[in-house]
Amino acid sequence: MSATLSEVGIRLLDPRLPGWGFPRWGSALAAGLDLHACLDAPLDLAPQAPPALIPAGVSVLIRDADWCGLVLPRSGLGHREGLVLGNGTGVIDADYEGPLMISAWNRNPAGVPIRIAPGERIAQLVFSRVARPRLALLDAGSAGFGSARGGGGFGSSGRT
């Protein structure tokens, strides 16, 4: 595996991004690269409505099979406003070179819509290493499957 990811190509697909401060990390130690909503007009996300795909205005060229990009929500928007990613986490494979899209969803049960303004920072892109272990196909009687752990099914660790 590559120890470091020394360079990722970024193709700007929306000319407004530099004016909004892209590309930048929020601080010198921030893990996530801020992604902006490249919209032409404000977008209102109604509570519990289907998620909307919002262009991030960029494509990335990772091109190192030992790395991927993860599109993650911004903590504050999720906690304060209820804005989350419709797919939880977006995975950007090293060979994907298409436009990044942000699946935005209003998780609130009712109330006012969440308004997304053009240029607003609504998600973040984190680069992460990828492990591809050799997979050994085993049947139910194979050695190593003798533990009782998991016998109670999903969520059965006994923790309440």
C-alpha cells in the first residue's frame, strides 16, 4: 500500500468555486476538504422528502488504488439543522473521475425546510487508505467459526 497520497488532481467544474474559497480545509489540522453546494438558486429540502443531488462543482483524480475519497456530512449542519447525506457516506473510488454529487436529506420529522444556499459548505471530502485483504471463503463448519459471538443476531452483544 502507498504510505502517502502525495497528490490528487482536482478539476473545477464550476467557475464560482474559487470565489467561495474552494479548495481549502477549514483549518491547518482539519481532515475534511469543504465541499460547496454549486446551485444556481437556493434549494429548500422539506423534512422527510426524498434526498436531493447537489453538485459539488468538482471532480477528483485520486488514481492510487490504495486510497479513496469519502464524502461525509458536516457535523454542525447535521446536529443543528438536521441535514445529513442521503446515502450516509459517499465513496469516491480511485478510478472515478466524474463530477462529485452530494446527496442531501432533511432528517427532521416535521417543521421548516432546510435552505441550502448557492456556495454554502454542506459536506466534506476526506481521503482515506483502502485495505484489500485476500478473502478466504469458508463454510459454516470451518475452523474459526466456533465463537458464540454473533449467535444472537444483529445487536446482540448484551449491551443495553
